[in-house]
Amino acid sequence: MNRSFVEGGVVNTYWDLAFPILYDNPLSGLAYQLPDGRWQPGYNTLDLREFYRRLWAVQDMNDLNPGAVGNHSTNAYIFPALPWIDAVLDGERDWNLDATDRDWIDYYPKERMRSLSVAHNWGVGICWMSNFTSSDKAKLYEQKTRQSEYIWMHDSWINPYISPAQHVREMPQPMLDWGMNGESVSYEPYWRKTFADSGDENVLVTVWRIPDEAAGRILVGVFNYNREKAKDASVRIDLDKLGLDGNALVMNDLSLDYTRGQLASATARKNTKQSANFERVLAGLGESATFDAKKGVLRIKNLAPHRGRFIGVGAVDEVALATVRKQLPQWLGNEVPEKARDFGIAHWRTRHIPEGTTMAATCENEAVKLGMWKRDDRIVLSVYNSGDKNTNAKISLNMLYLGLTKRLLWQEFVRAQKLHGEGSVKFDYYNNKVVVTGLAPKSGALVGIRRY
């Protein structure tokens, strides 16, 4: 049985694939006739291909391409249909974590993941279900975190089924801001050892090259594949092959710092349950990483079994950084805040628009002074309250001019965040507004808005 319909701009598809479907012409399903005249049933692979081709055409007729056609494919990828599918859903099984000490990684070993479950093999995204059962909710939370870190190693990084471990339902914001969402990012999996190697078959090392950020960046994923013992990982990175040798380099302990921030936030909110979950998750990540920029050696101590760390290494564009320093408004001082650097403010393509000269961002309060740094897919707003009263800076944006409108409706999103300073940020994409609330007199904030 199948049915599909267009509702609210989304093609919805329902399939019941519990049993093979026989048609009048069984050859369409790769069936064949036995010598005694009976038919050997086949799987309706080619019929599924035709069905998904039809869905693609329906999307085209309704101006919905690039679209969002997906199917459930746990342990049975329908290869002839994949050219007409945007994503497949795998992992539709249930794991009782109290019945065994085995976890999700044990059931999906690296050989299975490498051969079947890497999006680059088939040209479609892979989304993963996360059906675990346990009387210990903290164990459940930790196991979903392990699953996410392992899945990320295979370049699959948006998995809404990870709930309630929301902090890893997608690659965290700091990794996206490091540049992981860029169109030019390339994936080098752990089995190729192209740019980095640990020398330990149980320490998997994946590298993503991010050439468009600063003078070049990489994200390094380090995963302890040993199911029983913590590891001290030493990863040698080939800086020369990456084109980073001789450059000033910085190391950013992205996933560790992010998890520490989540713990601090939960503690500040006095959410004891969340705090306990993050304490347990954080304990498995090991110690802070160290990086020898001259030798290209990254070290992580005490990485727990079946846990992964994600660390950014990047070259500094000294010229662009010096240029931004000169452009900083007086309230910011002389140093570019670290989060703004990670966000990509210091780049040869950045255009500075000084305070009071931008027409693409306006505030109804004349005491609020706006400046801007602009790139093709992002802006950094300088928001300064020059008045003598607290204010909520309500800023209107020309999103189209700023390049912040979504071009691919199903594949892009736009977010705003505070990179530095006072107040908090609220973003209304559909009404082209951003509000900095609680801005004290003679204080400011840096706000980053980016299309991902």
C-alpha cells in the first residue's frame, strides 16, 4: 500500500513495506518463473523506483524542489530508488540497555557503517532513529549521546530522533559556526587516514576540511572505538598536506567547551536532572585537549569507551584579523572576541559598514548605534546603547539585501546569536527583526546572524 499527498508545501509519503508486493507482472519486482511454472516472488525494487520518480515529479510541479523525499530503509536500502530520494531513515530497532552491556555502536560496527551507512556512498542523507529502553534515564541520555558522536563520525549530523538528548540532535552550534555547514566542506573518513592518524586501530580519526574559513580550518573527530577501556589519544595531523604548515594555528575544543556550557546553563537554571545528565556526559569526554601547532600533534587524555570528541584546528588570517581590530568601535576595545572570530568575522571577504552608515539594519531608538561586518551568508551586528536608560534594541533588517533569506527551503536555516556583550537576543526571521533585550546604558552587544 502506498499513498502520497502535498500538504502545507511538504510531500508526505506513507509506505507499508512489511511484505513484498506482487503485481500482475512479477518481472517488475525482479521475480522469475520456476521450471514447474510457479513464480518466485521478488522485491518490488523497480516499482519503488518508479514511485519515487513520480514523487519527484509531483514536487517539481508544485515548485518544491530541491525537495524532501525520504523513506524508511533500516537494513534494506533500496538502491535503484536512491537517485530519486533525498534521505533514508535507518536504525528502526529497539535496544534494551538493561538486558545487556552492549550498546548501539556494538550493533552497528564500523564495518557496517563504512559499507552501508555513509551518505557519500549513495548520495543521500542518512537520518537515524534512536529507540532505546532503560529504567535508568541517565543511562538512556548518555547512550543517545554516544550514538550521536558515532554517527557524526560518518558525516550524518542531523538526527531529530535523538530526543530527549537535545544537545546532540544535531552537530552543536559551535561546530556549525566553525564552518561545518559550508558548501566547500569535504569529508575524509577515518579509514582513509588521509590527513590524520592515531596509530591505534581503536581510535578512529575523521577530518573535515573547511577551506573557506579564515586561512583554512579543519574539524577533527576522535572516537574511542574500544568498548571497555578509556583511551589516551595522540593524533598526528599532516599540516603540510592540509596546507596549514607554517601558519599561525589555533585549536578550539569545540564539543568539550559546548558540553561544559550546557552544564553551566543547566546549573544556573537549577535544573538538577539536566545537570546530572550533563555531568555524566561530560565525564566521558576526558580532559581538555592539547595541540602542538609545530608538530601537528593533538592529544586527548581519558576518552571514555565509545565516546567521541570534536576539535577545531584553524589557520589565522593575520591580515584580516588586524583589519577588524582597527574597525572595532570604542566600546569593544582592541581585541576581537573569540566567538566572533570563530563565527568568521576576520576574513578577506568581510565588508565593514561603520556605525551610522548601514541602511540594511535600522533601529527605532536613536540612542542605539548600529555597525556591521558582512559576508555573503552572515553578518555581525555591533549594537551599542549610547543613551542613559536601559533599552530593548528593536532592529529591522533587509534580509534579502543581507543575503540572509533561505534559498533551499528544506536544506537551509537562519539563526541569530549573541557573540559578545550585554543583553540577550531574540530573532524573528519571518518579520525581519532582531531584538537585543536588556541592553544597559553605555553598553553593547555583538550579534551574529547566519544562513546555515
